Amino acid sequence: MAISKCSKCDCTRFELKEANISGSAYRMYFVQCSSCGAVVGVVPFMNTAALIQQLADKMNIKLQ
């Protein structure tokens, strides 16, 4: 199995850091290298799947 590495420093440890993105209406997280801070991805601050499940439960809708 491949091990993900930072493209800048080859570190294999990553972390989430709340990001202030200009013009964004929603809070986001950067997925960044724990060593050098290089950003490798962006994910929503809120757990979208969990929010959808909560909404479905309140509406008595069964999701698969």
C-alpha cells in the first residue's frame, strides 16, 4: 500500500487546520503537512454526511 507524502518535504504526517478563505461563505479546513505546512487539500469544516443524516432523521427519511 502506498504511503501519502508531502510533495514539498516528503513528510508523511498531515493535519487539519481551520482556514480563513477570502470570499468564502463557509468555514473550511486545510489538509496540510504537519512538518512544513504545505496545503494538500481542502475539506468542509462541518461534517456534511452527519448533517444530512440528522436532517433525514428529523424528516423520517431512511438513507441507505
